[in-house]
Amino acid sequence: MSFLDQLLKQIVRRLLKVSPLRFAVLFLIAAVIVSVMIVLAIDFLWDGHYNTELEFAGVLTPFLDGLFLVVFITAMFKEIREEVKRREMAEEQIRELNEELDAKVKERTQQLLEAQNELVRKESLAVLGKIADNVGHELRNPLGVMNNAVYFLQSVLPDADESVKEYLDIIHDEIASADHILSDLLDAVRTKPPRPESVEIRELFAQLLEASPIPPSITVQLDIPEPSPLLLVDPLQIQQVFRNLITNAMEAMPEGGILQIRASAEADANALTISVRDSGIGMTPEILPKLFQPLFTTKIRRIGLGLAVVKKLTEANGGSVAVQSTPGKGSTFFVTLPDNNLVKE
């Protein structure tokens, strides 16, 4: 029984693919041929002779009956085809709706994750804010005293042996490191309103690179268009942003590499994008969503405030920051800032 069902289904599928006219012609021909053969067989077996009137009736009757059936079956097949098309269209619409729903769910999930990350970041900043004012100022006073003491000892002991000078340098560097951590802490939780000024990009990076101790193993590539763009931003805050990014890039290349700084502006976008790229160790995809959260770090002797400061100061100046990274191939940070104007020749 199952074999017969499969055979009938195959026949129906093939018939649905045949045009109505061809189906009608084939059906009438088959009906006439079968009828003629049946009439001839009965007539011959009845009396051994062929009757012309009977043969004509045997052809005309199935032809007329077949014509009626053809009209009926053709209309039925037409309706079946239309029903199949309607179902196919419905299935296609359902598939498109499912894809659209999946896309919306993914988009909404991503928005919720971003909102959650932002909430975590703000909560962390709120916690830091409660201790920043008290601890920050209380620690800076003794750090300043120790720094002055080191400077005094270096001045009055010019002939000290090398071990004493080495230890004084170590103390000086550790004080500077602690002061830098306190600065990041205060900047992360207490950003002052920016005081916008016109800042030339090439001059900004010239000052930063001159003040930053670039190791000989790191090659700096500066790609800034001529004439150098101007930005309407707070100079001190933007210097802090790129100082942190350059420091992170150098720390990501302990064996040396290429530090590439590139600026690109589009007149229609009214913004300037500056990228800081290193050829260092890179980061895994799991780290990137947490990168700008306060207190998140993968480095030894760091408390995870540098990139939080980058994000906060960039947003305070109306910009945004993003990152791309590939493990083993390096990272690129993109800082997009509002464009004041482009210097024209």
C-alpha cells in the first residue's frame, strides 16, 4: 500500500509540472486510444467482425467524456497549483519573519549586554567616586613629600655610590607610578568639564611622542594628512587620552614592533577619527567587551583605570572610542572626535 501511495504521489507531482493544454491533449489521446482498443476487442470477440458505427461511437463517447473530465481536472490542477504557490509564499514569508525576528532578538540581546556593561561601569565609577576624593588627596600629600625628599637626596649626594643612586631612581620611579595611578583614579571618577580649544593634531602628537620614552625597538609611523586638521577639544584631556593609548600600545609590544598613528577625516561626517595601532600580542574576543570597565585589567601592577579614563575623557569631549584586536597580531584603538574645521591652504 505504501508503494502505491508513493507511486501516485510521484504521478501527481509530475502532472502538476505539465501545462494544462499538454495535459488535456495527452489525456484525450490516451482516453481515445484505450477506448478504441477496448471497443475493438469487445466487437471482435462478440461476433468476429468489426462494426464501423460501434467503432465511431466507441471513439466519440470517450472523447466527449474525456473532454468534460479534462476541463474539470484542469480546473482542479489550476487550483492545486495556486494553493501550492500560496503555501510556498506563506512559507517564504514565515521564513523571512523568523529571520527578521532572530535579527531583532540578536540586536536586542546586544543592546542589553551593552546596557549591562555600561551599568557595571557606572556602578564601579560610583564606588570609586566615594573613595577617590578622600584617598586621592590624602595619598598625594605624602607622595609629594617623598618626591621632594628624593630630589633633595639626589642633590646633596652627587658623589654617592651607584647602588645609592640606583635605589633613589627606583624610589623616584615608584613615586611617579603611584602618582600616575592616583591621577587615573581621579580622572576616572571626577572628570572636569572640558575647556575646548583649537588643537592641531600633528603638533599634539609631536609633543606626546617627544615626552614619551619610546624604546629603540619600537618604530613610530605617523600618518596625518596635510594640512594638519584642527580639533575643538580640551587639550589636556585629549593629551591624556592618547598618552594612555600610546603607553598601552608600547606595553603590548615588549619585544618591539610598530606603533602606527593615523588620522582620517571626512568632510560630510563632521568628525575626525584617529587610530592608534600596535603590532603586539593582541587580545582575545572575550576581553574586548570588558576593556573599558573600571578596575578591569590583564596587566600586572595595574588597577585597570587607563582605558576607563580614555573612554570617559573622550565622551566628555563629544567623541567615542572603539577597539579591534586579533591575538598575536596587535590591537587598534579608534578615537572619533567632533571636527572643528579642516585647515585650508
